[in-house]
Amino acid sequence: MTSYEGTLASVVSGDV
């Protein structure tokens, strides 16, 4: 997983 994908996952999960 790229850092970009990781960021998207965080946004979708609602992490801040």
C-alpha cells in the first residue's frame, strides 16, 4: 500500500 492509499483509507475511516 502506498502512502497515498493509506491517506485515503484514513479519510474514509474518519481518522484525523
